[in-house]
Amino acid sequence: MSSQGSPPRLFVFLWALLLCGCGPAAPAKAPTARVDVANVKPPAGVTLEQACTPTGPELCFNAVDDNCNGVIDEGCGVATGLLQFVIAWPAAAADVNLEVCAPSGECIPPHHGATLPGGFHLDRDCPSDEGCRGQNEEDVSFDGLAPPRGHYEVTLRLVDPHGESTPVRVRFGARLGDRIVGFDVDLSPGDDAKKTLSFDVP
């Protein structure tokens, strides 16, 4: 039994481990996955933004990588991934769809929780989801480490303005591996007004 005023033996033992560096080793970090993309083509007449300008902390539900860390809207409750496609629009009642078609030819259904066999899924289906609350955003992301190779098409479509003035201004942002790209576009009803970005994963 230790004398009065001396430190407990457990404390001394832990302090010695700390000083000599003999404690358990920190877990190794998982290797960073890489996805290469090629032939990125924005919609006709649309200028693709490829340079990131930091504007401060990440803001939620704007489809922009505000802090330029290579992830869009992280910490906002939406999924991210090596491939991520996000749209955001301020017209509260307007129904805008984000449609991602994989190399297999399958396209993700436009409703919350929809998935593709290749590993893509849709977060949020605004404005119908209860969680949208006027902050309209849809997010499709790939949750694996190796997305299927081939040709992809990502289409923005105004399904129904529901009384909102048209055209509806929509922000699009995409994470393509280690690249962030984006653009703003005006959408009107009808298939002729849809906007499609395409790219390849070699």
C-alpha cells in the first residue's frame, strides 16, 4: 500500500507508458482511393467551372464546395463519395430531378432512397421530402471505391414548376474523383430544356 501523498501505482504506470511511447499504436489510415475521369462534357452552351475559390466554411444545401476541400456539402447530412452529383435551387415549390445513368444503361429512379446495383444512391427528393424545408437539394453519390468503368450521363430536368416562375435557376456541383466541377443553369419545363453532363471512367 502506498504511503500518504504518493501517486497511485496505476497513475505512475500510465504516465511511464506515455513518456516512453509504449502505448498502443494508432490505427493505420486507409489508403486514399483514386478515380480518374475523362471526356468531361458540360451541357451545350454551359461553361464548366473547374477552379475552386474558397469562400469560407462549408454551407449546407448549395451544391458548392465552399471550403475547397474536395467534398460538396460535407457535414450536412447528405452522402458523399468519390463520385458525387448535387443540385440545389431556391424555388421552393419547383420539382427538379437529378438523373444519373451508369455505364450499364441503368438510371437511378428519381425518388429518395433509390439505388443502382453499381453502388449509387439518391439522398433527398425535394421538395417532396419532409426534410427539405425550402432548402431544395438532391444528391446522388457512389458509396464504393471503384465505380463501374464506362460512359456516364447526368441530367438535370425541371419536372414541374408548381407555380414558380420559369426558368428555374439551378446550381449543379460534381465531385469527379479529386476534381470538383460545377455550373449554374436555367431550366424550363419539357424534355427540350433538360441539361446533361457526360464523362467517362476509363
